[in-house]
Amino acid sequence: MLEYILYKFILGFNKFVVIYVIIISVLNLIQMIIAMVYTPAYMRKVKFSDIKMFSESTNIVPISILVPAFNEEQTIVENIKSLLTLNYVTYEIVVVNDGSEDNTLSAVIDAFALKKVSYPLRSKIQTKNVHGVYYNPEFPRLRLVDKENGGKSDALNAGINISQYPYFASIDADSLLDSDALIRIAMSFMEYKYTIGVGGLVRVANGCKIENGKVVNVELPKSGLAKFQIVEYFRAFLVGRIGWSSLNSLLIISGAFGAFKKSAVLEVGGYTTGSIGEDMDLVLKLHRYMHEKKYKYRISFLPDPVCWTQAPENIRALYSQRRRWHIGLIDSLHRNADMFFRPRFGAVGMISMPYYFLFEMLAPVIEAIGLIVVPLSYFFGILSIEYFILFFIATTLFGVILSVGALAIEEYTFNKYVRLKDVFTLSLYSIIENFSYRQMTVFFRLFGVLRYKKYKQSWGTMKRQAFTPEEQEPVDAKSETPV
């Protein structure tokens, strides 16, 4: 009897997997086709846009840049240098030191000669205690907030409280922005007045030559692990997020770089304190609020505003990151579970949330079960070796097509990797990842499912490396141009 039940389960699971793979393959193919149509059209529009006019205009929307920082002494100064040289007229930088245990606070104070000042604070969102605000009139754009540790969400809420402009962008302290990134973001807000959130493309900075907070030469990293992540980022951003954005059902604006209309964020209470996936949680709260109020709105992704971030270069750090990301996904979907299959929430509730639940959240569980079921299927005579090999080749080939397709979009439009050798290397890694890297990250995400309760409020840390090998030098205060 037990053997019969096991046999039926294995037979049913095999049928489920075939249907599962077909559905996800079709959906991913549709997303790739949308990306291949949208990205070149977007690039043509950008090509004929007058960036210089936007960058010099005082009518462009003012933006506050929020930089939450916890133990970021290796990268924070270079991050601020990058932000101070953005090609934009009216913006401010609010760095929030979230109770760092290293020299983050002193590194920023020393580099920019900041002094503690009396500064008015409006607690629109409740946060942990603020110890002080630091400022130097030679850098009129820059504010440094020192506060009690409360996590990334709490730090961002404190930044919202002190920010003075109607739009804000959040950027991680280990990231750098291209000089025109804010212009691209602002154009999106100004072209459609109902836009409340915009995400930008995140690229891997490892291996690139960086001078004075700017990426001056794009090169591949030496680390094979980082190369895999370059391919992975292309696939996730240039295919996945463009597809969801076209349906106005984008669920994630990366915490590394995203911009929002502040009034809309205040309406939903800001970032959820204690949420490990604060970026996805905020986007879901905005979708919920706008649908409940029946307001017009758009949350979009743009492939052009570029943020450069550090990717993990060792297995332990990658494991911690992917486990954390998957726990954040589970937590965000759980907090908003009542939106599933609710027509009132449009494509978000009917399509994208079910997709993320079935094909993202449950994917590592299904693949792990498959590793057990496959040999049992052979044992029970359900699965032949020939069929298994054919199925494996088909699924792997589709994965390769998806990765190479994303790489092709990158090379046809942005062409950051100009050397033929680099393009060949990334193409090779897009094939190899299907036989090693992808399986490894599946297990990392599976541990996120298994350890959800233990780590659902633990952000964790990743050891940073300085963007430039040479020692950071104090910035020349006179180089900053006042607003």
C-alpha cells in the first residue's frame, strides 16, 4: 500500500514538473520578447532626449538621496564622492549612520570636515532616537544623520523625516551611481505625473576601474563567482523587471537603487520596520494603497539609470545574501497574502504575486524534491534515462537562451562590455551557470525557506572592500558646487 502511494505521488509530481516547467518557460519567453521590443525603443527615445537641458534646468523635480549605512567604512566615502558629482541641479544627500560599530561615522566626518549642528527634525514616521546631525556649509548638499541602530528600514525612515524634497531615491552605501542616473529617474516622474516609484538597473562593480567615485572603465572581475552574478543580474533586470513593469505589476524596486514620490510613501507609513525585504514590502504596500483608493499610478523600471554595486566574491557571503533575499521574499508575500487572487488589486494580485509565490518562492523546494523524485522515478520505471536526458537538455537549453538573450539585449543597447573577449567570457558563463551556479543558489534559497523563522528579522552583514585599493583621501571641500 505504501509503495503504491509513493508510486502515485512520484507519477503525479513528474506530471506537475512538466507542466510547471512549460508554464515558467512560456512566461519567461514572453518577458524576453517584451524586453527585446521595449529596450531598443527606450534607448532610441533617450538618444533624442536633451540630457543637457534637463541637467541644467531648475524646473526639474528636486530629489533627496537617502544612504542608509551600517558598518560601511570601506565604501561610504567613495559612495558620497560619487553622489556629490551627479549631473543634476537640485538634490541633497542624506547619509544615515544606523548605529555603526566600525568607523563609518568618523570616516564621513573626517573626509568632509563635518560639524554637529542644531537641525530641525520632523518625525513624520516614528524611528529610533537620532543622536545628531552633521553638516559643513562647504558641502551644502550633504547631511549626515547619526542615530541609534534600528535596521535598514528604520534608517530610511529617518532619512525621509529629515529630507526636504518631494521625491527621494535610496541607494546602498556600497553602490555608485552613473552621473546621469538621477536625470533618467526624474524624466520618468515628469513624463507621467502619476508615477510614484521608479527602479533602475543594477550592475556589478567588481573588476571595474573606479576613480573619485566614478566608474571610468568597465571590466570583468577576476572572480568567477562575480562573473556568474553579472549574467544573473542581466537576466533579472533586463528581462524579468522590464516584463513586469510593462504590466504595472512590478513587485521589486531594488534596495540598491530606487526612487519614490515621498507623499505616497508617507501615506503607507514609510518602510516597514523589522521587514528584511523592505524594498519589496514597500512596493507591495504602494500597490495595495493605490488600488484600494482607486488612484491612477505607475511603478516602473528603467533599464538606463545605472547603479553599480559590489557583488559577493566568496561562497559564504553569497549564501548569506541569497538566503536573506529569499527570506525577504517570503516575508513580503506573507505580509500581503490577502492580495493573492483578488481582482481589486489588478495584475499585481492576479498575476505577479502568484508568479512570485509559485515560481520564485517555492522554486527551490520543488527543485529539491525533484532531486529525490528523479532517482525514485527511475527505480519505479516511470522515468527512462532517455526521457530524463532529453528533458534536462531542453530545460538547460532554455535557461541558456534566456541568459544569452539578456546578454544580447545588453550588448545591442548599452554595450558596456566593449571587448570581444569579455562578451565571449560572459556568454560562456551563461552556459556554465546552468551546471553549477544555478543549482548552488537554489540550495541557498532553500535554506532561506527552512530557516525563515530564525532569520526573518536578521539582516546580516557582508564584508565590504574599498572601491579603490589606495587609501581614501579627504575631499577638497571647494570642489562642491552649491545648489
